[in-house]
Amino acid sequence: MAIVMIMENKLEFGAWLIVLAGLFDLMDGFMARLANATSNFGIELDSLSDIVSFGVAPGILIYKYALFQIAVPGIIVASLPALFGAVRLARFNVEAVTANYSYFRGLPIPAQATMNVAFFLTFQNQFEIFDVFQNGVKSVLIPLVILLSLLMVSTVPFDKVPRFTGPVDKKQKGLILLYIGYLVTILVFQEYGLMAVFSFFIVRAIVKASIKFWKEINEDDIEEDSDDGTFQSEPLRE
């Protein structure tokens, strides 16, 4: 339905249908766990659905929104959500069998789609904001699409939606409150809430990953100094 609405130039309606698909994507996993009906078949089918809902549909949306103005390069950029999303989902399906991470490795494809949709919904009638750039809105949209696509195939950890399958620890309580805050913000501020929430979700993950990476580098440097004999620890005292 989203694709049909977008092709008929009802872009806003189609954009909100993509957001609705994101809600359904949350619900199907919840219902599968509730009914104890999870399976490898379900994982594969869910991924095929995700490629269409969160790869193809957003790609058509951003193409019809602005990228059609640059012809073939616009088509290539608009194809990135589907192409990188397919790679991200294939990796996820393999790791779902061999590993069980407590977080998402790489940006989930629904989050990528919702961020692109939020950008469109927020700025669809505000092209004048981008007049300071030589190529207008495309000067921001193209880097955004490329960044989101690369984040999908990265190993940056992103928070999973909390699951109520057992005792809730302190970390889970914090995540639950955070997600409740996300939901309230979206309900109150609508497209602006979407933009704010998913911008925060993405930036928060990147900052946390950068801090962790920096700490690991420093720890490796300390270990190397210790191996070289240049790092001396104080003797133990009683």
C-alpha cells in the first residue's frame, strides 16, 4: 500500500504507512514469542517482508521526494536502503542461528526506514531551509541515506526493544523507561517526534560505540607498554 500511494504521488500517506509497517514489525515478533511460535522459517519470511517495507518502499519515497531530479545517480542512492538492508538482514539471519546478541549489530532496517521517512515528513514543505546549500535538500538527503545504509552493515551496537520474558534488571528498567519516553514523544510531536527520537537513538549508539572503541584502544596501549617493560605497577602493600 505504501508503494502504491507513493507512486500515485500521495507521499505523506505512503510515508505514514511505512511507519505503520514498523509498528507491525514490532508486534509480529512479540506475538511469535508470546505464542512460542518462533522458527527459522519465520525469521526468513520476516526478513523478506522487511526488505520490501523498509528497503524498497523508503527508497521509492526518497526518489519521488527529491532524488528524481538527478536521474541515474538518484536511482543509485535510492537503491541503497534495499541493497544494504538485504545484506544486513542476511547477516542477521545467519547470526540468529549461530549467536544470540543482546543488542542489534548494525542499525536495524526498520530504524533506517523510519529515519528517512521522518526526514521527509519533517521537511517535505520546508525546502527553503536548504537554500543555503548548492544542491538544496539533496545536499543533506544524499549523505543521510548513505550514512544510514552504511550503519546497517556496520557492527555498531544498537539497543534492542526490551523483552518481558523474565526478571527485569536495572539496565532493562532503564531501557523500558527510555522506550516509553520514545513512544510518548512520537505520539505527542508526531513527525517531529519521529525525527527527534530516531536521531537520538542513532547518535546515542554511535557515541557509546565510539567511547567503547576509544577505551579499548587505550587499554591495548597500556598492555603493550606493560609487555615492553615500560609500564611498572606499584608493588602490592599489605
